[in-house]
Amino acid sequence: MLQPGFRDETANELKTVALVPVTPLERLNQTGFKFRSRTVCVPVHTRSIHAELTLKRKTNGGPYNDGYADNLSVVLRVPAVVSP
């Protein structure tokens, strides 16, 4: 799970965003990737962003601890200006 956290100048967490994990059913029990994304506004007073990827093996998930991720990013964009 990719979980970016927005922090203020003293590293206090302002907001956390999590992406929904991909399930085996979505992958038809095959190894593969499924696209995930979220769009959120950066909270006021944000001074840093901490992004953390966590991959967890299910209980009784077999002898392997294998998780896959590709093309991870946190993209900041200037919001569009709405004219009156």
C-alpha cells in the first residue's frame, strides 16, 4: 500500500492518503499490476510529504514474501484557475 502523508513544519501529520490494495480476484489470481491513483488537495501548512510503500503477506500466504510495485510517484500540480 502506498501511503503518502502530508506534514507541517514540525513534522506533525496533517493528512494521510492510502491507496486500496489490489486483490487476487482483481488479478484473476495471476501475478500482475493494476492501476491505482488518488487525487487530493495538499493541506494548508504542508511543508513535506512522506511517501511509504508497505507490502504485506497474508496469513498462510505461503512460503514467499513477494509483493510488486511499479512507477510509484507523488505528483504535485498547480490547480487550474477558474475564470469568473
